[in-house]
Amino acid sequence: MVRHGGQDWFRLKPDLLVRDAERDVLVLDTKWKLLDGLRLNGKDKYGLALGDLYQL
């Protein structure tokens, strides 16, 4: 994420990296959430929160 004084700081590894020959074309991040089938109702909504949807 940051390169300073020849050092890599805060190295991040992307979920998916698409390359064309020798150059990076796309860097992609994925999101996933395991749904809880026991929480299938209008109140619990599979255990999902609004913040989970914002991440999409």
C-alpha cells in the first residue's frame, strides 16, 4: 500500500489479480458472508447486517 525509503509498508495481498503478459490489468477484492439458515425470518435476516450490504 505504501512504499517508503525502499521499504514496503502495509503490504496488502489482493483477492484476485488479473495480468496481461507482464502488467497488472485489474486488482479485485471479494466479499462473502456465510448465511445462517436458522435465522431465516424478518427479524434476523439470515444474520446479515446493513453494513454487510454496504461492503458490496
